[in-house]
Amino acid sequence: MHAFEVLGDPVRRRILELLADGELASGQVCAVIQEEFGISQPAVSQHLRVLRDSGFADVRAEGARRLYAVNSAPLAEVDEWLNRFRRFWTPHLDALATELARGARERRLRQDEQDERKSP
């Protein structure tokens, strides 16, 4: 399965978001996903299997529990592929950051002027 097919599913993306914060037992993942998406435990297990089989998640046994964690290698490959397209949005994000900083500076200056007028 191609990386974008794996990442194209909102349930699998959410599972990866959960795992990005650290290793979780399959039961913990199932509880969150069942709550948020209203799908069955077998359906969640199927998504975990797709993530494991495609290399996006690693699993290890700890007694009867199965602990899942993100495997960053496929994500690095996706990031590398996306790198050729960053030129389309990076300048826009840089310009946005500049405008936000300019606005914050102007608000600070106005606040300083108001504070100076209030003090005797």
C-alpha cells in the first residue's frame, strides 16, 4: 500500500497522532478511536494492522498486551517527497510570520503609548 493511501484515511492519521505522543497499548488506541469515530474494535485492529504492515507503526508484545509506536522511517520518506513542493507554501508562510510579527509589534507600541499617557 502506498504511503498516501495509508495516510489518506482519517482513522489511521488519528492513530498516528496518538502514537506520536508515545507508545500506547492497542486497547488504549481502540478506546480513543472507538469514542471518536464510533467504529468497532475489530475495525480499529484492522487499521492498526495496516499501519504495522505498511511500516508506519511498530508493535511489541509485553505479556498479553500489544504496544504500538510510530516508526518514523516512512514518514521521513513522505517528508522527502513533499520537500520538492515546499517552495509553493514556504514563502507564503514566511510572509505570514512577518505580518504577524509586524502586527504584534504595532500592538505593543500602541500599548506602550497608552501606558505612557496614563502614568503621571
